[in-house]
Amino acid sequence: MTENTDTTGTESRPDPLTPVLTRRWQLDRSWSIDTYERTDGYTALRTALAAHPDQLINLVKDSGLRGRGGAGFPTGMKWSFIPQGPTGAGAKPKYLVINADEGEPGTCKDIPTMMADPHSLIEGCVITSYAIRANFCAIYVRGEALHCIRRLRRAVEEAYAKGYLGRDILGSGFDLDIVVHAGAGAYICGEETALLDSLEGRRGQPRLKPPFPATSGLYASPTVVNNVETIASVPDIVAGGSAWFRTMGTERSPGPKIYSLSGHVERPGQYEAPLGTTLRELLELAGGMKDGIPLKFWTPGGSSTPLFTAEHLDVPLDFEGAAAAGSMLGTTAVQIFNETVSVPWAVMKWTEFYKHESCGKCTPCREGTYWLVQILERMVHGEGTPEDVDTMLDICDNILGRSFCALGDGATSPITSAIKYFRQEFLDLIAAQPAVARPEQLADLTGASA
Amino acid sequence: MTLPEGNPEMNSREVTGPVEVTWTPVAADGPIVSPSYDEVTRQRAKEIIARYPQSRSALLPMLHLVQSVEGHVSQEGIRFCAELLDLTTAEVSAVATFYTMYKRTPCGEHLVSVCTNTLCAALGGDDIYARLQARLGTEDRPLGHEETAGEPGTPGSITLEHAECLAACDLAPVIQVNYEYFDNQTVESAEELVDALRRGEKPHPTRGAPLTDLRTVELELAGFHPDLAAVAEGPSIAPETVRGAALADERGWQAPARPAEHPALPPLPEKKS
């Protein structure tokens, strides 16, 4: 994987937009099995079931597909960690769990995918389950995504009726049942081990790793947890091959990706483009900044990915590019904010979110997010003190890397990146406020001037 | 990463906590569970349990089922789940109190959720929430988070809440009514929406199935759809959803062509050892 092994000899760049996952979305009743089958649906499943499961794992490894839920872990490698064989952990039942608990602020790609093309996910689930030798698959959908839940359950019903699910699928001897499971409103359940606890009927709190889900996941059995977009990509990889998949994106971040543009942009929406597309290119496709008001800050992949500014318009939005520029690709939830938005206010709102969603299991995150909200709310409401910026950085330092899971780390991202790029805005905001030793004095001050 | 089997703390099936104290009821013998949990509901709970390899996985859907019966998670509902899953009421309460969709007090016919996360808020979500609080509150007091305008459960009653990101950011600001999407809202459109709900009307969501009420929707979340093929229809594709796909069509852009036939899969690796 270190050398360019492109044997087709084509150096041509793909088109600026490459609809693969989104290619059916404009079709009439795109969610029905009729439409799906008419557009090559469930043909990859036949190819897959005729192969050895390990060949599918190798195919996905060769394709370079990386997890689309934010972390970017190589999918084929994750599948290969599932112990196989007649003894030890390999003898236990294996499970596939789909993380459809889309809730990272700004992220809105999986919900349209499940609404518009649920069968691509179902077909991906059958192929993946066959590859990892799972006979039970749960799709954990956040409860608020009610219509997705209906569409998926309908798709599952249709797939059973056609013999794509159930006993002896298409005469292969392979059995699979899928349950579409509704969550109940908790951002933390997007964290894979919290999701597993939730799916087991518990409070959704993360588990200590190791052991990893690959050996000790659902019901302490080997489990693959993958994101919706990841698994919905699998049928196309089987149908097109790894070389085709690699014609899009970059060497280490191959394939197409759904970029979700939201906020102060003329035409917000879902744009599926090769990985490595820049914000400058995406903004051009989306008609530029709304009303021509200049860009101030943006997130490359949800609120847990450190902010970028107008300096970062040409950062290639792939796993390596975003990381090299000091952020993360995350879920490619590109939230765009113009000059009218106050950075301390935006950071306060995000921090209120993390405080609300912190599961309370570990102290740095539970206490840290609580105190960060206290400081930010006080500051935004006119009672900041000159020490606040340093205090917040100090608290973030005590959360980052010291929390149980990535929620705590994510909570520090907006704050530390905002202070990095917009420190003066925080200082100016505080300087413009009346100097108070104690917040409760403020009421007297404002009362006196009225 | 190969570790001793299992994770005793998180995965143990045996509950080793203290034995729950059972008080002798003062009243005569009778069912512990309220009569509101009738045979149909019990049967549904058993169907939910049968879906999973292990029964406790049924707890979240069963709590949705409880809300479909009572409009919130009551103590009786907690006992109902505990009894059927062989859990203590403390274990069920611990779960019910963790998740925001489980409401501890009776809700209105409709639940109106306004996204006030950063992006929606910047585009008007905070203003929408403030206006709805005032509109649904009394003259001297705006309606608070998870409070209900009207008598809970009666037609036209509304429980209001501010919600975290509802994953429709390209359609911001968004509101959900009973978890159906009303996209691209303004202060005015949101006010018209709740006024219509208060009058007993059921405006059609931008995306989703025709509005019913919160209890019907909770039954759906538990896995019981009145007519799945029918409710799975309805609009779901906003112009924003297909902006990229439509632009690609317009410009003649597409993904690189796939091979005509499915390519051969990579060979099996050599057997190790």
C-alpha cells in the first residue's frame, strides 16, 4: 500500500461529484425493493454468497474502505479481528451491529441514506454478516429518526419476503435475522461500547477497552460495530471491485464520501464527492457563502472536530488532510458559520450540548463539562473575567485524554480550537464587560445605570 | 487484545446486587401491575422479547411500549418491565431515567421538539423556542422545558422541549412533532404549527408520515406499526437531500464507471500454520 499500484494507467481525476451512495435518491420511491432491484440491487449479494467469507474480508481490505462514523478505522481490518474457528472465542456466536445513532452536531448523512435507500444498508448487512459469520444483526437507530425506522423495517420485511433474509438465503445455506432497534435519545450511544450496553438494555455508558468489541462485544461475544455509510458502501465495492473504489479519493482515504453542508451557505445539502475534496470546492458547488457574508469558522466533521477558519479553505478533506491541518475528518458534517456569529456564543452552545450528553460515568468529563458551561454561560451573559480563558484551557487539559471515551475529548475540541484561532474575540468580549469581583454584583451595576 | 472471557462487570447476566425488599401489600391479592397493562400489551411485550437473543435487550423497546400505554414512563410501567424481564424496579428505573425520550410526567397529545443546538440556534432555533415558550405558556410565565400546555393526553395538548441536534442540519432550523420532521422553520411558521396543533389539526410534516399522536408513535418505536407498508410511504426527500445528486445530473458528472461484470474477488489467503 506504500506504492501507487494503479494498473489501469489512468491518471484522470474523477468528476467533482461522484454519486454512488446517493445515486438512487432521486428515483421514484427510491426506498422500495422494486426500485432497488431495478438498479442492480441485491446482485452483489449473489456474488458475495458464491465466495468464501474471507475473500470478502480481503476485498474490503484491498478497497481501503475506512469507517465513515468518524474514526476512520480500516473496515476490512476490523472484520478480520473477529475470531473464527471451532474453539475459544471463535466458537461463540458473532454479531453485526450497525451504528445508526446519528447525533453528532452537524451530521445528517445517515438519516437521508436510510430514508432514501434503506436496501443498500440491508444488502450491506447481509454481505458483512456473511463475511464475519454472524447470524444476527441489529441496526441501532436513534429513536428520533422515526421515519428511518419505518423505512428500514419495511425494507427488512421486503427482504425477508424475497429470500434475502431469513433461513438459507438464496440457497446458500446462510441464515441471517435483522432487528431494527429504536434507541431512546442519548448522544453517547453513538460511542460503540455505550451502544452495545444500550442494546443490552442498560444505561448507555461506555465500557473500558480492552476488551474490544471484536472479541467481547454484544453479549460478550465477537461483534463488529460499523456505521451506516460504511456498510451501505459494501455492495458497491463487491459490484465494482477494489480498483474501481480506489479511482475515487486518495491512496489512504479512498472512495466517495457524503459531505453534509449546513449553515450560512447558499445551497446547503448532501454532496457526494471523492474524499479529499476541499471546502473551497464544496462552497463553489453549493453556490458560495449565503448572501456573500464572509466565512468565519467551520467544522470539517461535526462539533467534536476542532474548528477551521478561512485559512483552511484548501485543506483536502480526507482523513490525513484534516488531521495534518490540526483537526479531524469526523463525519464530514461541514457546518459553516459567517462573520455574524459570535465564537464564544457558539462554543457555549456546543459545550451545553456536551454537558447535557455526558453520561456521568467518568469524572473528568462529567465535572469538566459542567464547569466549562458555568464559565462560558457567565462570560456570554456579561460576567466574564480575564482569567476565564486560561481556566477553560486548564479544564480542557484535564479532560482531553483523561476521559473514559471520546465524548470528553470531543467536548474540548470546540473550546481549544476556538481559543487557538479567536483568542482575541474572547478577550475583547470580556474586556467590554463591567469589571465585577462577584457575578451577583452585576445585577446591582445594571440596576444602578437603569 | 485477547483477554479472559467476557467482562464481568458489564456483561454478567446474573444480578448480584442486594435482594429487593418486597413489602406485603395492604390491599387484597391482585395483580402487581396496573390493569392498564392488559393482555394485548403483555402479548406485545412478549413479542419484543422474542426478537432478541437475550431478553434484557427488549427493555428499551418495552419502555417505548409503556409510553404508548400511559403517555409517559410511570411507576406501574417500570414494574411491568421489571416483572416481565425478571429485573428489579431499580434496574429498570436506572435505564428509564438515562434516556431523554422517556418522559417521567404525563405528556401532551403531541411532543414538539425544537432543535437549539448551535447550528439550528444560529439560524433561528433559539428564537423559535422562545416564541413557542411564550405562545404555549401563560401571560405571566412561559412554558418550560418538558412542560405541557393543556391537560396532558387531551386533544390539542402539547409538551414542549428543546432538543439536541436532530440530524437535519441542511434543513435548519428544524422542529419535530412526535419525531416527524418539520424542516426550514421560521418563528412564524413554528407558531402557526403549534396553533394548528392546539386547534386539534394535524399539519403534514415536511418529511415523514401523516401526524398521529405521541402515544401512537411510541407504539411504532416499540415495533408495532399500524400498517407498515403505508406508514413507510410519505415524503422523505427534501431538495437539500438531493442537491449534490441533482447538480451532478445537471453538469453530467458521475462516479467512474463500474466494470460491466462484477470483478473476481481476491483469492483466499494461504492457510497459516
